[in-house]
Amino acid sequence: MKQWPLPREQVLAIDKFFAGRLAAGHVKESTSPHSSPTFCVRKATGGWRIVHAFNKLNAATVSASEPIPRKDVIIDGMSKSTIFSSMDLMDGFYQILMRERDVPYTAVSTPSGVLWEWLVMPQGLSNAPATFNRCVSHLLRPVREFAPRYFDDVFIHSRAMDGKSDVEVHRYHVRQVLTIMRKHQLYANLKKCTFAASELPLLGCIVGKNGVRPDPEKIKAITDWPVPVDVKGLRKFLGLAAYLHKYSRNYAEMTVHLSRLLKKNERWLWNAECQRSFEGIKKSLIQSPVLAIADQDRPFHVVCDASDFAIGCALMQYDLEGVERVVCYQSRQLRSAERNYPVHDKELLAMKYALAKFRVYLLGDRPFIVYTDHASLRTAVNSPHLSQRMARWLSFLAEYNFMVEYKPGRLNVVADALSRRPDFETVVKPNSETVTVAVMTSSVPSTTLYDDVRRAYAQDGGIVKLLTHLSQPSRESLERFSSAYRSASDRYTTRNGLLYYTAVSGDTPRVVIPDDTDLRLRIMFEYHDAPIGGHRGREKTYLTVSRDFYWPRQYQFVRKYVRACEVCQRVKSSPSLRAPLQPLPVPDECWESVSMDFVFGLPKDARGNTGILVFVDRFSKMVHLVAVPETITASGCACVFIETIFRLHGCPVNSYQTEIHASLLISGVPCSNHSERA
């Protein structure tokens, strides 16, 4: 590539740069046939950064595969540390020699007309970061437990151990790192080094003995951000905010209105809701809490929750003083299809999302607890009636060793705040101009139903005995029940004259329905056939009914009812494929193929016959009609066939037979074969 002209100030900066590199032995004058241009980029602190355009060389280079250190892994390794240091390796690339045969490829031109080639690895090569990272990783491997690195940054952290103070241990760790650097001639930029600090800037955040918090410089960039005027500006703002969203407990909800503006073909309209979201994000980051660094030696617990528009979760654990600390917040908005999930599925989705996000902390043999404000999730794993979606999610959850505990919403403050915010509950807007108003959101039985249930209790002897026992419990009354009732007697309670059943302690009590078929059919009608029921399928209908009511063999009753629903059978498509209709083959000659039809329901003739046996030649459409009684048998049909067809036309290759009532012919309903046209 040809060198393009540059301003005099930049030309002087380039010449000064190469003079210094030449004195250091990093470059030499070249006669290589290859050449890449040189240009300058203004530094944030002033001055010029010298850059080479190795575009063509990089395009012909096979990319090196080298894992990049993860920020969260580095921070998690600093758990329990109380003193920190950091060092920035100076001119790290220039400390790696180029292979001799590759030196000519690094030739670069300058505006002064000089061609230089690099003897050390220059900046701008596509594989330079991976090569440098591999080199530093190899050299610092003996001290990686207390000195993780991120490219040219080395972080040293220590704590008191083996009877030594944290300062003594830290001094020993720093000396080990410096010894390795001296041995391999790695140099640090003293201006960018920090030693023996209580907290340390690390990859966009501040890490200290109390935990991790966002870097004030990053927050300042957010708080000083001007109001976006187009999609491009909004995308930049949300990109920086997303980098810091782990510190905010309700980030997903605050971005609902702003994310809508990023959709394709969405008209840009910055309204009051968008402004509130914009200001809310900045305020939440300013007031962001200090997160704890994950301690792998202590148990974790997870809190999760779902709302109509978002799901949220938090990874938490208790510190050495018994104080509950948040390790990380996570939340996201529900997709359009997920907003239609029932509440139970949304809560399970929130649990799956939490375990997937915190997988690196939770996967293993050590048990942990998941807290949710939806009590029925505790028995979801053991339910025999699961939808395909829930079955897939539960197969994912089976990898983890956890228990689900119920925590009411008023106590589940963290996850509840992550998933719901009042001013965003009505953000979903239909695309069309027709707006459907949801007057009700759940199936609720009519007010007179419970009165009918109370009256029906008197007709069920088993429930009468159970109510008597619960009102006046005694050993004698308990002995009158079967063993099944005795073992489950503690699951029944009474309130306002209704009998309630609780499957698991802490679960929502359900009204017990007596052995009254009419009552059960009435409930099924309200939960399935009524407009609010929506003629849902077997599984969804069962889940809805079973949350409010209980009776023995309830699932079988619901399945039978839904299967017999006339509307569902007529409107809903069949899950199995039906074979397409196939036309009969056209015969090649007369009386090769014969259609045989019975027509009954005609007036009696003199011999008492009320039917006609019709023979039609499918080729010529010639017809033979024979009067027959309604009680004709198979042998009688065979005799008529021999006398009428076989005797006159011989034996056909095949024949087709149906039965038609005379009323169908009179009404003009099309029938099979050719009888309606004979």
C-alpha cells in the first residue's frame, strides 16, 4: 500500500518515533518489497500515537486462537483479598522478537520516504495481542493464583495467611512477580503502577476488600451523557449502560421504552416515558450498591421473580459476618411470545434464566437454594403433567443440585424489584390500530359457585365425616377413615364453610369439590367453555383448574371433558396428518369396475321391498336396478350380483360399495359412487 501525505506536525512525530525505535534496536532500514503506510492518531492525553495500516498483511494472516482472560474470573479470584497492586507492562509488544524470515513482511513506509522494518513485534498485527497474551501467560503461570493478568496489565492481590499480615504476604507476592519480570526483561510503566492499595481500578470497575463497584469515571460518562437525538446515539448510550448493568437491580425494566426505539421501522419519538427511563438509568448507576466478590468456599443462594414484562434474579451469599450480600444482578425483558406465558411458566423461566446466568458459580455437587414467591414451583419437578416447554426446562435444571424455597413477594425484595416496576406495566402496544382491552386476566369462578359447593358437602358422606373430624378432632373419629384419608388428614383445613386441600406445606390451599358431577361440569364450563376460558387444551385447562380446586382423579376428569368438547373437536386442527384423498383408477373397458350402492327408506312395493341395489358400470355409466328388502343378507347380495351382473357381463375386476338413505338423494346431498346420478 502506498504512503499517503500527512500534515507536517504528524510527519515530525513519526520521524521522532522511528529515531527512538532505531536507537533502541527495534527497527532497521529495509529493502523489502512489502510496504504498509504509517499514520497518526491523537491520544486522549495529547500527543500522537503512531499506527501502521497492516490491512493487506492481516488479511493474509491465519488468525491465532488464544483465550482472552475473563473479567469475572479475575474478579472472583480476588475473593477475601484485602490489599492490591497493579502494574502496566511498558512496550510489551516490543519485547517479543520477530522471526527472522517474517521481518520483511513488517516493512512500513513513512511520509519522509524511509522504509523501515521491525525486528520486534509491532502494534497493528492481527495476531500481536494473542501472541503477547500467550507469552505473558506462560511467564506468569507460577504466580497466577495471586497475580492474574489481562494482556499488559498484571493485578496482584493478597490477604493475611499462615500467621502473617496481609502486608507481609503482599510484599512477598510482589517480590515474586518482579523477580520473574527481571529475569525475562519485562518492564513496567511506573506512572501507571499502583502498590499496596485498599482498592484497585480493574477493567471498568473498582475492586476492594468490601466488594466491587462501578468505576466513577464510567459512571461520570453516563451521568454527563446528553439526551440522544437518534438511534445511533441511543445505541451508544445503552451500550455503555449495559456494561455496568450488573450493578443495577432493575436495568431491564428501565430500558423497556428505550429498547422499543431500536426496533426496525420504529418511528423515533422521544416522549416523557423515554426521558424518565433515560434519567432512571443514570440515577440507578449513581446509587449502585457495592457488590460482594463471589466466595467459592461459602454457599450461594439465588432469588428470582417474574412480572408481566420482565424477569430478574440475583446471586447472593452471606459474608463472614452473617450479612447477606449481593454478588450479581441480572434481568431482561420478556420477549413478545414469553409475555403470553402463564404465571407459572414465567416464574419457571426466571429460575432457568438465573441458573443459566450463574452457571459457573452454581454447577457442581454443592447444594444451593433458589427462593421464589411462587409456591407451586417447589412441586414442579415432581408433577406428572408437564407441557413440552416445561419438560425441556426441567431437563436443564436437572444438572443442578438445588432446593426451591418459597419466599413471599414482600420478603423477596431484590428479585421483585428486578422484575417489576409500576410505570412500565402497560408498555406493550399492539402494532395494529385495533386495540383489544383485556377486561380480565385469569379465570375466576362465579360468586354463587362456592355457595353451591357448601350445600353439596351435605350430600357427600366422606366430606361430612371429614368436616366433623376437623371441627371436633378426636382419635375415634380419625379411626373411621380409610388409611389414605388418615395419612392425608393434616392436609385439609376449613375456612368460611369451605374445605381446603394443601398438597405441600406452604402451597396455596385449594377448594375441595364433593362427589357431584354437575358441580364439576359447571367448573369445567367456566374454566374451559366460557369466553374467559378460551377453550384451552388439556394441560393448560388442568393447570388452571387445579390451582383453585381439588377432587380425586382430577386430571382424568379434565382430559375426558376436553376430549369431548364439541367446539375443540370441530375447530382445532388434528395433531396427526391425514392421508390425502386418492381418486379411483379409470377402467379400460365396460364392466371392468362396478359401483354397488344400497338405497333404503323407499315405499314398499308389492313384494314388500323397501330398498334398491344399484349397479353402475364406472366406464359406460350403464345402470342395473334391483329391488331388495331392507333385511337382505350378504348371501342374498351375492345371488343378485350373479343373476344381474355376472350372468350378463362376466366377472368385473373390482367393485365398490356404500349405503345411502333415500332422504339423502331427495335432499340433493352428494353421495359416493354414482347412485345420486344414476
